[in-house]
Amino acid sequence: MLIRAFIPAHITAFFVPKFNENPLLAGSLGAGINLTKGTNVFVSVEVESVLEKHVHIAFNGEPVKRKDAIISYSVAEEVTPQEFKGEVEIWQYFDFPNGYGFGNSAGGALGTALALGYYFKNKTFLQAAQIAHKHEVLNKGGLGDVIAQIHGGIEIRIKAGAPGIGIVDNIFSEEYKVLAIPLGRLSTKEVLDSDIIRTIEKEGQKALRRLLKNPTPENLMHLARDFAENTGLLNGELLEIAKEIDKLIKLPSSMIMLGKSLFALLREEELPKVQERLRDLGIDSYHICGIYNERPKVGRWIG
Amino acid sequence: MLIRAFIPAHITAFFVPKFNENPLLAGSLGAGINLTKGTNVFVSVEVESVLEKHVHIAFNGEPVKRKDAIISYSVAEEVTPQEFKGEVEIWQYFDFPNGYGFGNSAGGALGTALALGYYFKNKTFLQAAQIAHKHEVLNKGGLGDVIAQIHGGIEIRIKAGAPGIGIVDNIFSEEYKVLAIPLGRLSTKEVLDSDIIRTIEKEGQKALRRLLKNPTPENLMHLARDFAENTGLLNGELLEIAKEIDKLIKLPSSMIMLGKSLFALLREEELPKVQERLRDLGIDSYHICGIYNERPKVGRWIG
């Protein structure tokens, strides 16, 4: 039996990290957007007369070693019943590159948890999602992606924590297109371990307060840009490109936290000019998608 | 501008009422199912140079007086900004009859809150949903429907309270059809005020514990039926009809809490025989729908 789960990519606009020794209480405050592109996870389970369970994981069709997919391996081992003997194959396909701030590791972990939960029926939805969150946090994949992804839409994390513990709100939004430009990797760990963390906390709290007072997508983009510039994270070439885009659209563009990537909300009619400018700038790898307002999907896959 | 919101019908399988003087802390524990049929709310807002705001509500095309739609009127007045002057028209269309246990009042209240929140952009999703929950509770429309409806699917309410306060989990479920047979009204107030309430609390807690140990749709139906019979709510003619249906399908049918209504989970291939038997029993008013696994929908409506 083949199960498929779709988890939206999640981009963070601003955030406040909340560390805790208990991974279920760790998480983040902040706001972000779930996208119509993301991670598809296909899981095939074969019950076999072998002595143990074997878990195999592949990224975009290529088998990966345990250490390179430690989060999803850990999730698969915990969600699969202890007494299960057989083969579990997990195929993860990503619409965005890894490490650029699109929540791929959370997408793979959550998709794995939901697909296996669906197959084995031994966990509830929140129990499966908590396992994904836990291994994300323990392995520093991310703090707030999993809980954001289970809510969809433009989300505001108002209380940090795992699914079932943290609280996520949503902003009402009309039809916007999301432009996402992955330009490079950024080490989350390096940023979180640096002095910048104080400024991130202060600016993140300020942005959250202001967004809750005026909860609109337009206000979100202004606050995101202020956060990106005030923390110093958006600078150099990335800032130059952001300014070029800003000349052509109504709302400010901003930086995806944490990747060397940009995003913007724009109207259908603003697209052609932006695409032309991106071509002039020599940027040919970008994505245009919608806001994903649904829950993750999981179900039996009939090719 | 015309806004449309769709809110799934919500049927309760078993429950434990949790009363509280603070309506945001009141709610229920229990489990239920969100359906692909439910309530459509269309909202039209006209800004006009009048001295005050006017709210008009219609049920299935017929204007209703304030006292007959007190929950939705209260929601509309609270979500609409105080300074707004003009006309607010709210058209609610119900797939199921009112008072039979399908969460219509919550559907109307939540649909109204989300549509107006979408239009005025002055509230977040949870703020709008909390207003719907509050007026549901204050006017004894229901305790757990609103929070169940915002999660969709087969849901388990594991902590009582309003959206953002209560916690709702979900069960993974394969493709089942839901048969729903509305047979009559039942006064929620009368049941909650009677001696039966002690038994409901005891049986509801027991069912919840057992469901969390084995969170499957199949177990849910067994527990629902035990709850319905052990509380004495399922009896007489309703119980006779349930037993007739049970002869034809794998899982036990049960009673919708709280209405004189029955429901069952069944496979596509079990349908024809059940429909034939219902015809023989002279029951021609029943619904066959799917499990609604999404969030409520709200957006601009372009006829």
C-alpha cells in the first residue's frame, strides 16, 4: 500500500526563538506563509518475515544515508510500531532546494509522521505531528515549521511549542501570489549562536505585537522587511535585489528566515514586470505559487 | 463585495460537557465527525451614509427576526467594527434541518464571523472564531461545535474551550462515507438540565479514554454506540432503526448528539443495500456525504 502526504513549504517572515530543554515546549513565535508548493512524501510499507524493521529514505529519488536524513529516520522509527517487522520505504520530493529556508526538513519529517500514522493507525494526528516537531527541534532542523505547516495559510505563532501545545493563529488574506527566490543557504545554527540573537528577539517581539494590532497581509510584509533590515540579516546583494523588486510592486519584498532567499506578495497583474526584471538581473531560478490555506493532505495514493 | 464561507456540518459521537462562567473556557470533550455538507454563509456589505449599522439575516432565503437568530446577530454586531455605518446582509443556507444535531447554529455563527473577519480584516481567524464560540455558548447553541468545525475531519476534543484555548486532535481515516439520518429534534437544554448529565459525563470520559488508546474510526463507532445506549439516549424507535442498519454494514451505527438523528460510517459498496432497507422502512430523508478533512473555507464569491 502506497501512502502520500503533501506538506506545504513554510517560509518565515519574522520570528522569536523559544528554546527549552523539553523539545515539546521549544518552538518559536512569529509569522510566516504556507505555500502551494512544498514536500510530497510517498511511503510504502511491506510486512515481511524478516527479523527487524528496515527504514529506507530517499530525497528526490536518491537514497540518503541515515546521518543525512537523521530527522526523518528518527521520526519513522518512532512512529512505526516497535513490534513491526518489514520494509518501510520513504520517498521525499522537494519543490524547493534544501537549506534555503523553505521548511523542507519539517515537511519531510511531518509528511513521514502523517503517512506512517495513517498507515499504522496507532497514533492520533497530533501525536504524529509532535514526533515530527520533537526530532526537528532535537536535530536543529527548525523550531516553528511543523506547527505552522499543520495550520496552513498566513500564520502567526502566538504561543511557542509543539502541535497541541503551541498556538497558531491565521490572518485573513485575499488572493495573493507568492514570489519566492532561493539564492543561497544560511546556517540557522550560526545565526542562532551569534550575538544577533538578542536583536532578533527584540525585533521579533515588536513585529508580533504590531501584527496582532493590525492583522493584514500588507502589514505583515512591512513588518517582515523592518525585521529583516533591523536585524541586519538582509544586507548586501540580497538587499539590492529586494530593492529592485520593490520598484515594481506595491508591497515591500523581504527575506526568508533563515535562508539567503527573498519573498514577496504580489498581484497577478504585477507578475510580468517582475519576471522581466528578474530576467534582466540574471535570476532564472524562482518560484511563483499560491498561499496554501488547507491542512496537510494524507491518504492512500493511487498513481 | 460578496463573501462566502463554508462551514462543515459537525455531528457529535459522544461528549462530556464542560460548563464555565467564562464562555471562552466553557466547551466540551468528546469526538465527532465533520461532513462535506454543512452551512454556506454569504455576506454582502454595503457602506452607506446612514446613521448606524443595519444587520439583516436570512435562513435558507427567508429573513429571520433578531430573536430567532440571536447567535448570528450577536456575532455580526461584534465582528463588524463599531464605527461602521451601512448594511450587512447575511444569507445562511443549511444542508441539514435546524435542531437535529448537525451544528447549524455554530456553522451559521462561525461562517458569519469568518466572512465578516475576511471583509473587515480587523480580527485574526482565532479572534473571529472565538466570538462565534462565545455567542454559541452564551445562547446555549452548543459547546464544542465551533472548535470542532475549524479543525475538520474526525476530531477528538481533548481539552475543552474556545478556539485558541481548547485542543482538538484528529484521527487518521480512510475513505468512509457518512450516512446521516435526521429523524427529529431533541432539546439540548432539556438533556443537559436532566439527571442524565451524570451518566453522560461518566460514559463520555470512558469513551474518550478508550478512543485515545486506540484512535481509529472503527473504534470510534463502537464507543459511540456504547455511549448512546449506556446513557439511555438511544432508545425506542431510533434504536430499532439503528439495529436494522447494523444488519447490513460492518460498523455499528449510532445516534447524533444531540438530535433524534442517526449516523453510520460505511463503505461505498455497503450503500445500495442500506438505501434499499431505508426505502423499505419508509425513510426517504437521509444524507450520504464524505468526511470533510479541510479547514472552513472563506473568500470572495464570484457567482
